[in-house]
Amino acid sequence: MSTKFTKDHEWVRMDGDVAIIGITPHAAEQLGDVVFVELPDVGKTFAAHDDMAVVESVKAASDVYAPISGEIVAVNGDIVDSPEKVNEDPAGDAWFVKIKPSDLSELDGLMDEAAYKDFADHG
């Protein structure tokens, strides 16, 4: 499955039956140098659009919202220990959480890459 995007500048990529979630390069660029990341506990459940994480930069603190509903099955401790990795590879190794989705149809409401690019460029 391809990567999907939210208007809150998060990305979602399915890997088997698990969704990997992070923030987009656009969001990382807008934040500036990331200095702190707070991630939820494994086992916690979220509904779509719930606050699930916090990212702080030299400019501001921002909530990261759950793009889809589900249970956290893994968190990326590397970005907690080294928050600067969010700026280095936001769409790759600096993923935030892995969620076991409770409703895969929620992915249908997210943007594909072309739609997100247009949104990020003009929104």
C-alpha cells in the first residue's frame, strides 16, 4: 500500500496489518530543529484525530494526532533519545508509532501523495 497523508502533516504507511505513522518532511521543516519527542505507551488505544504524541522544536510544541483509530503496538524510542533524527529522516527511520488499526476504512479518507503535495504547497 502506498503512503497516505493527513491535513495535520502526518503520514501513514501499512506494513502488513500494522500502520507505521510519522510526520511529513514538510512538518519537520516547518517545526525547525526538533529538541523533544513524547510518544504514547504501547498498548494505549486512540481514536482518529486524538492527540497521541508531542513534538517540540526550537520554534514551538505541536501535538501529533492519530491519523487512524487503533492500538499502539510499537514506539520509536530512537527519536525520544535523539529527537534530531525527526529532522534528518522524517519519512523513514524517524517514524513515531506503529498502530494496529481498528478500522482500515479510515485510510480511505486520507490523502494520497499527489493530493498531499498540493495541500502542503497551497494549504
